[in-house]
Amino acid sequence: MTGGADGGMTEALPDAGEVEVVEPRDAAEMVEDVAAGGARRAGASRLLIVLDIDGTVLLEDETFSPGVIEAVADAHAAGHEVMLATGRSWEGTHGILGALALTPDYVVCSNGAVILKRTDESFTDMLAYERFYIETFDPTEVLGLLREHLPHARYMVELPDGSRRYTEELHDWNLHDADKVAFERLSDQEVCRVVVVSPEETDSDFVELVDRIGLNKVSYAVGWSAWLDIAPQGVDKSTALERVRTWLDIVPRDVLVMGDGRNDVGMFRWAREHGGRAIAMAQGPAEVLAEASETTVSVQEGGVAAILRAL
């Protein structure tokens, strides 16, 4: 009890606090944080869950792996940060992000050379992202070397602004915001990424070729169907994801990555060596499976959904 202004006795009241008016997006995020915090207190730590796209989230015909959409939604509802890390450009990624109903803080594209950040420009636009962190290199030398050994291959480069230039069309390339140019114009300026496709070669042929000719001052990964992806030296999915992990303040042991290709090896090693989980899809090449800490069932059998449901 305490004395009032009129000399009588009144009960001590607790501090009523303050009311702060915030923007709708901020309010929604606060609600999500509270809900997620409750889920995490009841269970495990908040995880950074990183998913490759092709062969992990998507089947070869570009339909979704069984159960993946629902499993991703459940993992997000449980308070985990679910994001994509892909060799695709943003142009080939944002539709997948939208179909998964995901709006992560960051998206890693172009095998780590491009990190996109969600913006607050539009509360109603699910896909409001900006090119936040970009790494580039001069492609002149590597393009000349590859053209010497693969004169009939098809070439494409991604420029820092996200636009692309290519020499010949391929039916499975998304060429929106891309220009067909002479080979010599591919090296007019620095690029984030070089893609080389040679239908006459196999992936084994490409592995042998890059071992034989040497690709200095760049990073590279050989994909399925004789697909060679080239990034700046020292750059892969792991270098971008380490930045994202730091920005999100998630401890290394709370990282879970999933993929199936040679361009996932870097992030597998990064996660595994720092106490996280590196999970390979069963259909991946033997050298990729060997780099993982564990293996799930194939993308056709719903490997991502199987792991996320067991969290």
C-alpha cells in the first residue's frame, strides 16, 4: 500500500508500459517471432535449413518432390529458417520460392555468387528481394580456354545486375531477361557466373576435361548432362551461406543442408565440419554422397519431406 495525493491509502499499481504503433509487416513479423519462439522453447533450437532446388526440391520434370511443400510449411511454422541455395539465377529461382510460399530473409543463387535479401518495399509482395551481395570475376581467360576445347558448346554468362547473355538457345534454359550475343561479347564485363553446356559430352567427360586443362582463378562444379558452372575463385554455396548464417546469428551446429549435386559438396563440407548436418539425396553421385554426413531417400521418394518431418 502507498499514500495517495489526498492523504488516503491506495494500492501500488504495476507499470502499465507503453504502446508502440508499428507497420503491418513489422507487426506480422513480431507475431511470427512470438509463435516461433514458443515452438522452439517446446522443442529443438531454431535451425537454418538450406535446400538445393534441382534434384532436391524438384524432380527432373520440374514438379515438386512428394510432400515437400507441406513439410517446408511445417518446418517454417515450427520456427525454423528455411531457405534455398541454388546454382540457378534469381530468374529461375523466384517462381520456386513462391510455389513453396517461402519468404526467407536471404536466398543464395548462382552457386553462391549472388545473395538476395528480402526487402520491406511491399507488404503484399511475397517476392520483394534485392541483389544484396554479389561476387564477380573477369571471364575472358576461362571462356577462351573452354572455347578452345569445346568449340561447339553453348555458353551463357550472368551479369551483376542479373541479366544474362548467351550464344545459343537450349530448350531447358529460362531465357527471360537474356540476350543472344556473339561469343566475344560474353566477356565485355565482369560476370557472376559462366554456364557451359555441351550436349555431345557426358558429365564424366566434363570432369575429365576440367581435370586435364585446369581452371585457375575460378571455382567450378560439374552438373548433370554435361553442365559446367563456373563462379569466382573461392566462391561456392558455402561461402554465401556462412555470410547468411552470421547475419541471422545462427550457431553452426544448428545448420542443416540438403542437396544432390557436385555443386553441393562445398556446403556439405562447411556444415559437417562445423557440427551441422549435411544430407545427400540418395540419387546423387557417389562422390557427393561421400561428402555428406547422412543420406536420405531419393527426391522421387520424398527425401526432403522425410528429413523435415523427423525434426
